[in-house]
Amino acid sequence: MPCPREEREALERVLVGPWGVRAEDSAGRLHPEEECSIRTCFQRDVDRITHAKSFRRLKHKTQVFLQPEGDHYRTRLTHTLEVTRLARTAARALRLNEDLVEAAALGHDLGHTPFGHAGERALDRIYPGGFKHYEQSLRVVDVLERDGRGLNLCYETRMGILHHTHGAPDDTREATVVRLCDRIAYINHDLDDAIRAGILTAEDVPERIRRECGERNSERINSFITDLIASSTEGVIRLSDAMQDTFDYFHRFMFSDIYTNPVAKSEEGKVEGILSVLYDYYSADADRLGEDFRGVVEREGRERAAVDYISGMTDSYAMEKFGEIFIPFAWTVK
């Protein structure tokens, strides 16, 4: 009798179309492993990511707004889950591999810094080797997780994580779906959060966006995903020309009115100061990093280990460590 994994692989020969990647055709892992009798290789990747410490930390990492007051603003974790659901919907409609899409989507932001893109820009300026969150996401799953052993994910999952920002000519269609759904998700939910924060009102959204995409967040997302599915043919994953032009207009509006808005970004000037002094502190003495980073220090130096440690911090932990190290605490004489 075939095992559950073999049954699923047989089913994928029907469900996954000619442009998708079937689990049995994966290029494999960095370090070969015996196959699971129950899960396909991509299902195992999904499980490894969702059980990773870096995945749990995403719930306390900024998406756009630093330290927002309220429970309903997106975090890096809720962004990740929204991207995953959009990508799975598109993948199913396009007969791609839903498990591969889910794995890449769940892992795409594991390397993001505290304080969102402000933290990424700060570390990129501070660290001589430069810093890009998509490269760090791959480093997290390859090097840093499981006490330095990494998650040993499949090649296709790893490349979907690495290329989720800019893409690559040899991307799988699943990776392209994740990249486009990441963009669709963040411009729409960041607009939703900006309205919630009072940075602008629904009436401030340009008439073109409201006319061509919809008045509500759900309508706008549906417009983009529906167009993506309808326009992706013969293995080319894309928006229609008209919707791509609308997306580009929407994206420019987000940068001009939200991402660079002085109200939304008023605290960002403090981010580089916090991360800079943390970097100087931890890179000066390897013992301050603890045993978890001993291997990185030995192989790649204190500076690399310091960046790995700081980029993995949540917003609150980074501020806690900054206060603990640099701010005098109150004391009394007994």
C-alpha cells in the first residue's frame, strides 16, 4: 500500500498543472534526508517554518507603524499570514503547488529587522557588509535556526524566500505568485492601517484607486487577485497591463502619502540611533552575544554575529536591551 506522502504525490500529478512544481520533482535539500512517510517535502517545509522561533517573533515586529496604539494594526506576522492566504488562493486557481507557495510565503520575512523597513535601512547603513531582509530571511532558514543547523528546506522554498522582493529569471511560478501577492497585500493593508490611524481618510484615497480597485480593503484585494488569476496564462504569472498600471499608481501614492508621511514616520529617526549603539555594543565583545552565536563568531566574525542577533530582535526586545545597557536604572540606598 502506498504511504500518505506517495498518495499525495500521485494526486499532485492531477492537481498541479504543467507550470507548477510537483513535490516529487523538487531539486532537494542542502543536506539529503529520508523522506517523510506522511508529508511531501514542501509540506515539511511549511511545518518547519511555522515551528521556528523566528516565525513566532514576527508577531512582535513592526509592519509599517512603529509602536501603534491599538490591537488591530498589522504586524510582520499578520502580514505574512495575509500574503500566504492570497498566494494559496492564486496558486489553487492557477494549478500551482499550494504547499510550495505556502512555505515560501510563510518564510519570506523571517529575516526582517525590528522596526520594519526603518530597521532594515539602518542596519544596511551600519553594517559594512550591507543588509537586505530577503537575504537575511534565507540566512535564517539556512544558518541560524535550530542552533545553527538551519531548517534544511527544499531548494524551491529557499529560492522563493530569497527572491520575494525582486524576483529572478529562473523563479518557479510559485515564487512569482508569492512575490506579487506580497506586493498586493502590503499596499492594501498598509492603506487600511493608515486610514485606521487617521493619517488619511477613505475620501483621501485617489478617485482612480477607488474606481478601478474598489472602496473597501476587501474589494481592492479581490480586484488585484482576480486580475492576476485571469491574466496569468501559458505559465506567465502577471497582472494585466491596465491593472499593473493601476498598481504602479497605487504604489506611488503609498510612498508619497503614507510611507514617507511625517506622522507615520515621526519616530523613525530614533531607530538608527538605537540599532547603531546596539551594534557597537555587541560587535565589540563576542561574549555579550551568548552561546547561540558562538559558531557565527568563529566562522564569520563578531560583526556578522551582531547583525544576526540584532536583526532577530523584536521591537520591544531591542528597546528593552537598549534601556538595560545604556539607560541608568533607578536605585535606592537601604
